[in-house]
Amino acid sequence: MTYRVEYSPDAVKHLRILNARQRATILDVAAGQLAQHPTVETGNRRRMRPNPLAPWALRVGNLRVYYDVQHSPDAVVFILAIGVKRRNVLYVGEEAILL
């Protein structure tokens, strides 16, 4: 099953803060990895503990993509937040988040 990948308005704002290379990386990896098997855990993709961002996370180097999956009626992956991890702090947009 192929999933459609959609970005929330907040995720689009988070993308705009990133540089062009980071944006291109996120768009390529999200389309490639999340379109086919978004709920299969891998080394870079995992289910999160309950948190305010999203139930799933995709790690791309120091970038993080937080998303949710809807299986029916349409197969859709909703990207809710995009952040940059620096040491032990996650920056989503301009805000530091503790998970």
C-alpha cells in the first residue's frame, strides 16, 4: 500500500526555517521512507512514547520528522513537526522542546 505524504501548516513553517540542503533531504527521505511502510520500526524510524508532537519519529542525521499515520479511509502520513537535534535539545521551529 502506498501512503500519501501531507505536511501540516506548522511543518511547512518548520521547513522554511531550514536551509535548502536540509529541506531537500527531508523532502526526499520523507517521500521515500514514509510512502511505503511508515509504521514499520527501523533504526531510523520508531514509535515514540506519548508526547505533545506525534506518535512516530523519523531520524535523518540531526534532523527529526514527527508524523502520524491514518490507514483508512485513505492511507495518509501527516507530517506534524520537523526539528533539528543539537546535542540533547530538539529545536522545532524557533522553540526548544524537551521530549
